[in-house]
Amino acid sequence: MAQRRKRPNYEFKPDKVKGTLRKALHLTALQQRQLLKWTCYGLLCLFLLIIQDVIMSKVSIFGATTDLVPAAILLIAVISDAYVGSLFAIIASTLFEFSGSAPGPYIIAYLTILAVAAAVFRQSFWRRGFRSNILCAGLALLVYELAVWGTGVFLGLTYWSRIFVFLTIWLLSFLVMMALYPLIRKIQKIGGETWRE
């Protein structure tokens, strides 16, 4: 009897596993620092939200209190470049709205548009520095407070005469913004500068 030759096996063979899940989720050192920076920003906004709701809601100066979360969102957006700042502003303002502490859903559009406008204006006309960042973020915060007041008047939620209360809220929040600047600037340096001027 003649011997049969073995036929080659041409069936489908799965690809070899190139790595494990640990290798697939591996982050470089730069990516780890960037992740740490954005985690710190998120925790800072969460901390300010808790401070605003628990402590500052009980403090009243001329009938006004601070508006910490919008101040932080706008300052972070101005310190970051326009692209990264706008992305942060839309995510943070959406989460701020879902927290239940925001005055209404319109703040998502207000904060995002004002953050982009302030960051683009600062990048276009001024060098990065304390005065330029604070001035742009402070003006954006002023427009935000006036927009919230105007929306409240339009919806019948507040009165025309309360404009001075909203200006006091802006002033108090602006002072807190100046105090937050060194901390936010330190966090910004964690992952390296994203914009060189």
C-alpha cells in the first residue's frame, strides 16, 4: 500500500495576540501627566461646586454671593489655549448644569461661547500673563453674569433692579478668581505647556 502524503493544513488560523489589556491601556509619561492635569481641574471644579453649595450659599454680602464654578471654568479656558479651553468649557458647563446648581440649561451655551471668545481674544491680542488672563476671564465673567441677569429678567425670574446684586456677584467672584489664579496656573504646568507664545 502506498503511503499517503500529508496534506498541508490550509484552515483559518487566528492571529496571535499582540498584547494584553494592560499593554493596550498603557499611557506614556506625557499622557499620564495630561490625565493628571485634567483630573485636577475636574476635582477643583467639584470642590468649588461643593464650597458654593454648602458654604457660600449661606453667605450673603449685599444680597449676593459668589459664582465659583463659572469663574473657574472661564479662567481655566483662558489660561489654556482656545481649542483645549473650549473643549473643557463645554464639558464642564454641561456637568455643571447636570449638577443641579446652575441657573438653567442656557449656561452651557453662555459659558462655552464666552470661554472661546475670551481665549481667542487673549491669544490674538495679548501675551500670556497674569494681567491678560485675569482681565479676559474677568470680562467674560462680567458678560456671563449680565447674560444670566438678562435671561432671568426675560423669563420673569428676577427684577430689573437686581442688576446691582449681579454686579456684586461678579465682583466677589472676580476676587475669588484672582485668588484661584496661582493654583490653576500650577495645575496648567503639570502636563507641559500646550501653547508657546
